[in-house]
Amino acid sequence: MAMLVVVTEAVPPRLRGRLAVWMLEIRAGVYLGNVSKRIREMIWEQCEAGIEDGNIVMAWQTNREPGFEFQTLGKNRRVPVDYDGLRLVRFLPESKKPDQTLPSKDE
């Protein structure tokens, strides 16, 4: 058994309810639990099935060098990358909205 943290954003209430069955919701959209690998994988399957337009990050305790692993699901500016075996997070640039266009050089 290992500590598991799931952070959700803009997910449907039914998925939040499913997560609350297995874990404690310590803040809105933040779930904490101590579960086996099999239960963690089942929770991830539930997240994949019910995410809709939201996004999720799941982090759990491991005995690897950093002490944890994580995976993400859905659109988010934070993207996990592998750098020589070390998992880091890369930030994508913000997408510009149509009304936020830069002025041309002529203006």
C-alpha cells in the first residue's frame, strides 16, 4: 500500500463521487488515500472513463529516487517529460485568445 494523491479540475460530479468512495476529499478536487497498486490502477481507469473536459493528475509514493511517480490526464499547461530518467514538468505557453492578438508593426 502506498499514499496516493489525485487532483482534479473541472471534472463531472459523478467522477468526484467515484473518487470519494476510495479516497478522502481533503479540499475541493484534492483526494488522498493509502491504496494498493491494483486499486490505484482501477481508480485511474475510472478517471479515464469519466474525465470529459477536465484534467487530472495522480501522484503516488514509490521507492524510486524521487520517492514518487505521477501521471496526468486531460488538457493542461503542465506536461510531464522524462529527462535522463527524472520526471519533470514542462509548462506550455498560454494560448492566445482571438481578442488578445498582438498589434502589428504598422500600428
